Amino acid sequence: MPTNLPDGPNKKTASSGPESDFPAGLSKPALRALAGAGFLRLEQLTRVTEKEILQLHGMGPKGIEVLRPALAAKGLSFAEVSGASGKSS
């Protein structure tokens, strides 16, 4: 289970209010998956990796392909995958 997801689900759907800024091309299952995990704004996605978002039921690679440019348009991106603390040469 993703570790950086917001605490608890939010009962509002991503498309039900003006507070959501997810792109229109995102599928309804993907919107429900994000809303169910408590995500309502693109800025919230900067705290999680693409891999964590893909673990949500209803979110797939196409959803990531829609979200990535929407984040980039705002100068944002998904969190980087945290790896080893040092690089070996």
C-alpha cells in the first residue's frame, strides 16, 4: 500500500467541486481512484511517486500519461523514487 497517501478517503469526488484541478482527459475510474485516496488537487500528487499512484484501483498507465503533462504545465512533477542514500561509482 502506498505510504505517502493522504490520511483517509475523502467523500467528495474529484469532479464534484471547483477545488479539483485534474485534467478533463482523466477517466472516471481514475478520478474516483484519486478522490477515494484523498487526492483532489494536482499539487497533492507531488508527494507520491507514479508507482504509488498506479497502485490505486482504477488508475492505470493512461491516467499517468494524462497527469504527467498536467503537472508539468504547473511546474510540478510526481515525487522521485527514493533509492539508496548514496550513489556508487
